[in-house]
Amino acid sequence: MSPWLTVVGIGEDGFKGLGRNARHALLRASRIVGGQRQLDLLPVCIRGERQLWPSPFSLEPVLARRGEAVCVLASGDPMFYGVGASLARQVPADELLILPAPSSVSLAAARLGWPLQDVVTLSVVARPLAALNAHLATGVRLLVLSNDGQSPAAIAAQLAERGFGASRLSVFEHLGGPAERRIDGIARDWPNEPIAALNLVAIDCMTDANTPRLSHLAGLPDSAFKHDGQLTKRDVRAMTLARLAPMPGELLWDVGAGSGSIGIEWMRAHPSCRALAIEADEGRQRLIEHNRDALGVPGLQLIRGTAPHALAGLEAPDAIFIGGGVTRDGVLDTCWQHLRPGGRLVANAVTLQSEMTLMAWREQHGGELTRIHVAQAQPLGDFDTWRQALPITLLDVTKPL
């Protein structure tokens, strides 16, 4: 079947900036669907019926016209945070033709002289600004699609709050069109001036003095988290995450999440990693919410409840960490039942009772037990001595395929 649906990316330069195939598709279309701004860029010679996207947004007006000659207008590259990606999930590839224009990030990179393959591209369109925090590090360059005209000032304020006030910002309005404008400044001194709703923020990240280093490798400093003492400490956390082995796109259950440190570091391992934090204590729930935003993973989902009852109906995970409650009836067995084949289960025990529970469970299901002893040098009078933390028993088991 030949494509009945064509998605045309259009830039700020309008119809005259389109290639021949895109122009012909619009001239042939019986119906053209898009936002008001895109439709207003079309000349009168385009005769197809023009239709605005509904509010709330839905693809149904397009999908209901299957078989007709339909065009969808989108900004720039429709496959970059655009409607083209949504349509590609609904329409078979042989029924869909996508004709992109240069994306705003391509235009911005060209203006700045930044190699696009070395730049991190993000969107805060209807997304939390906190997601930027996971990418902040000296020397990193970000291109961020703004939600509106207030986004640049909000981004600058957040950079200053996170210790990146020295970062250089460039804001581009109406890229590729006759109204294009560029505003440069430093995050901590960002000018409070009106900015067009259609804009992109380029960030050249630079840290202030004494800003802590927050690596994407497992084992963030304990000071990176707000906690009430219920925290998997740094060295144990690094060993635990090494055994959980996060891979792109995988889902973790962090059971008895405490301050959420395991789920948060799991998600920082790769942008597509997902995590559910199961926690019953209200105070710790608030700590998890703070930590996930501060460390750049606002997508971590908080499940308010106690395992095993809170686990009912949740999406089956690829890995499970049990940091508390292993002695509670049914927790280990319920987690094991829900774990996907080939998935990893890691449980930590501190007390004799929880250690005995892990040892008994291992007799049935196998796995490896590891005893972790961590000691730190601390003052003793005029000298130093080793202060031993509580030993941790760690169970690591993979579910058979």
C-alpha cells in the first residue's frame, strides 16, 4: 500500500523553505492537519481542507481518515519530540511518509558551531525542569527545547541553585525565520526580559566553586541524598547496583525504598531506565520526592504502600532490590513471582533475623551470598582508628529463563 499519510516538517521560513516533495504532498492533500502556527504558514494555493489539532490533543482526526490523502504539518523534524514519532507508533511504515525540515537543535548547533553528536538534546515541553539535573557536569553542552517564554529564566535559576550559575546560556527565538533572535548571558545573572514562547536554550555547563561532583557511575556520596538514616550507604550501594546491572529500558522495583537512593541511581545509569520506589512511611516518601528531583530523575514513580500488598498490579520488573522488610511474610516470594525470567533480585540484610531469612530462601532458589564489611578511619584522641559499619549480607540471584 502506498502512503496515504504524509508528515511534513515546516520551519519558520514557511512554505518557501520546503523541498519539492513536501510542496507536492501539500498540494495533493485533501486534508491538512496541524497547529494554528503551522497552518498559517501555508499560502492560499494550498486547497486542502485545514483542520486544527483537537484540545485535548488526539491523533484520532488523522487516524480516522485512513486511505485519504492527508498531510500533517509539524515544526522542524517531526521525529524529534514531534508528532511524527507518535504517528509512527500507530500507522504502519508502508502507509506513512515523513519529510523532515531541519530541527531547531540542528539550526542551533550550526549557529553555535557545536558538533551535534557531542551535544545532549532535551525537551522540557510539558516535562519537569528537574530532568535537566541528571545531565549537569562541567564541559557538558545541552540544547533544550523550551516549554514557553518563561523557561529560559526558570532554567537559569535552576542552574544557579544546583551550583552551575557560571554556565553560559544562549537563547534562540524563531530559529530559521525572519524574526530569529539570539540572547546570551550567564545563568546566575540571567536578564529578566520578555522572550518569545518559541525558543530553544543552549547551555554550556560550568560549575561554581565547591559544587560536588555527581558521577553517573554507581555510588554517589551519601551527602547527595536527604535521608533520615534509612539509606543504603555509598559503598554498599555501589556493590548492590553492580549486581542489579541496569540496562537501557529496564524497570526496577526498589522495595522498602527508604530515601530512594537505589532507584535513583538505577535511573541515572541511562535515560531510558525506569524505577518504582515502594515506600510506606510518609516522611520517607517526601525524601524520595525531593531526591528524585534534585538528582534529575523526576520520572521515578513512587508507590505509597507496604510490600507485598503494594506490589499487586504493578508492571513486571527486570530487577528488584529489597532494602527493607525481607522478614515480612510473602515479600521475597511475591517479588520472585513477579520478576521477569532472566531478571535479577538483590536483597540486603543487616539483622540476624533478616540474614537467616535470606539463607533459608537461598536454599530453595539458589543465588550467591556476599558479606560486606566497610570500615572508615576516624579520630581516636590524638590518633586514628577504624570504625566498622554494620556488616551487610547481600543475596544476589537471577531468575531462570
